[in-house]
Amino acid sequence: MSKPMSSVFSEIFVNNLFELDSNACKCEKDTKNVVPGEPPETTLKIYSLSDRPIHFSYSDKDGLNLTGPQGRVIIKNILGQVLALKEGDADGVIRLIEKAGFILPISFQNYEAIEFNALMKIIRRIKATVNLMNAIDGKNIYEQMRMFQAMTYLLYDDPIELDLEGMRYVTCPHALNELLRKPIPLRDFRGDRDSILENGNFEVSDSISSSGRAEVSHDLYNQMQMGSFGTIPGQGSSNYRNLFFAYISTMKKQSDWAPIVDFYMNYQNQAGIIDYVDLDSITYYDPKAQFSLNDNLKKALPKVARMVLSNEINHNISSIHMQYDGEGLAPKWKIETLLQALYFAIFYMKPGIKMYKRCANPNCKRDVFFLTDRTKTNKEYCSTQCRSAAGQRRRRLGEQAEKKPQS
Ligand SMILES: [Zn+2]
């Protein structure tokens, strides 16, 4: 890209807001009982309402807002509303869809069926992306843990797709996820003969180690290839084995996934082998294992996290393009879906400058998650109403505590 063009780009990124026209939807819930004793399967049936046009616009101060036909704000900070959706709360999701429409284009004529669990996975990915963005420059152990947690969720959770009348959407297919699910061709050992004969080891490139290289024992390779469970809990799991084969692969040299594979191999060898990853927790095969990073992993974490974050966001905004608006004689972003708008709003968060914070008023009815400057560490409430409500609550609790008889 030539220089003038890139300066035009950055100006638009900084100054231009974006807008999106859409429609509110009607959303019904179909519940089917499938397996006795297990929660029912929920399907959302949705169609777009042609007589309910809605409009989204992004402002630097309030984030993504939903406005009605006359420009009146109906919902402030839609991204905050999405972040506040509770796990498994189909009714909360339906309320939001009926006001703000669906995240993807929906038919005006027919009901489109969306598996609630699939939609929930997309919502969790949005939450994980925001968590990752919020923690990306973090230096302390808690922020590193949040960064690692969010990044690992995005990588380990298997991709899902929504097949709609007008569009097919697939969540970001990260290379690591594919490598974990499908083994790559086994290493060709022809070049390693001498070193295996000499000391039983072969050498692999390793971007985490200080020397850039690591020695792997050929016996370990044989064990892994036979799928024996070894002495380390989880060593025989398919995720770990497939990661191992990617780690020692000579294909790593030409790949763009090497830093991520190296990171997870070194991490698991140090902390423990990962069994199951959820949005807020990671389970290890070894019950005693827990999150920990050595100095080399600490150095690599922000780099790897940035790779994952940019993959995730780029995948979701890649079809957004610029359009020249003849009327205003200015370039403008052409956004087609609410999902793109949500990811664009995350993109605009500017890591290190803006972040989404949970309102400290436990009874907050407004934003729950609000957008604020990262530097304003003292801003704890979404609004003055919440600040005074929380103050009153504290005083009330204080009085109650005083009234309690001494025991
Ligand atoms: Zn609040």
C-alpha cells in the first residue's frame, strides 16, 4: 500500500465513525426435550420485521448505539449489552434480538432457525475477544492469566457455523485449533540420524527457548507415536499428541503458526497438560496443575496473544470495505451485519486506551458493561445514578451492621 493511501486509512480509523442500517426481528423459542435428565435443546426461530427499520451508529464516547428512525437513542452501547448476557439465558438473548435485530441478516419471509447453543458460542467468543483486548497490555499476573484464559478459549473452542438463507457464517478458524484436531504428517527423520545415534535426541526449532532450539528425545517421540499414556497426565490425549507432532514438524519453518505451537508446547510442559477450556476456566489433566509462566513464556505471551487477537478480529471484519459517499464527499465504512459492527466496535477500543468495565453497582440496570478510558481507574460506575445508588446501599448496609446486636 502506498503512503498517501495509508495516511488516508489512519485518518478514517481515527476520525470516522461507522453506521449500519438493519431491522428489528421477531424471535420465538422452540424447546425440544431430547434426552431424559438432560437440558432441552433450544432453537430460536427468527424473522426480520420490514416495518421496524433500526439504525446503528458508533461514537467514540458511548460505543455502538441503536437509534430509531428519528435518530432517538433506543439502546446505548450494544456491545456492553451483549457482554452482559448471562450464560444460558435464552430469554435475555431473545429480548435483545427483538430490539436490536439479529447479528446476521435474517429473512423477511421465513423463520430462520438458529441453535441457541451455537449462538451462545458466538457470544462467548465476543466476550473472550473483549477480555483479551482488555488484558492485552497487562503486566501483572492477574492480567496475564486473563490474557491466557481468553486466548486459549478462542484457540481451543472448536469452530461453529451458522447457515442462513442469505449468508453462511463460520467462526474464526485458528490454525492451532485445526492442528489440535487433525494430526499433521509425521516428521521425516532422515536429517536427524546422526544426532539420534549420538545422544538419542533430535533438534527442533523453538521460538520460546532462549537459544531458539530445543532437544527432543527420540524415545519420547516413539512413545507419543504409539499413543502410550506415559507418566505425565494427559500425555496420551489427542490434543496434546497432535500439538507435539506439530511442534516437532519440519513444516513449522514455513508456517505462521510456529510461535503459537511453541508457546502451548512449552506452557503445557511447564504448567500441565490442558484437558478442557471454558470461557472462564481451564481444566488440566493433573488436578494439581495450575496457571504459571516462566520468564520466557512471560515474554512470549503478549506477542502470541496479539497474533490471536488480530486473527480473531480480522476474520470478523474482513468483509467490511470502504465506500466513497458522493453526497458528503467523504469515505465511509460499508458495514453489512451487526456482528461486523460489534467486532468493529471492539477494534475501535484501542488497546491500552479504552476498556469495557463492569459497573460496580450490583443492581445496575443500565449498561452493566460500560466503555471508559483505561487511565480512569477510579471510574467504577456506569452513571451518576449507579454511583449514588451504590453509595446509599453501602450506607444502608452499614446501618444494618451497626443495628445488629453484639454477640
Ligand atoms: Zn451501572
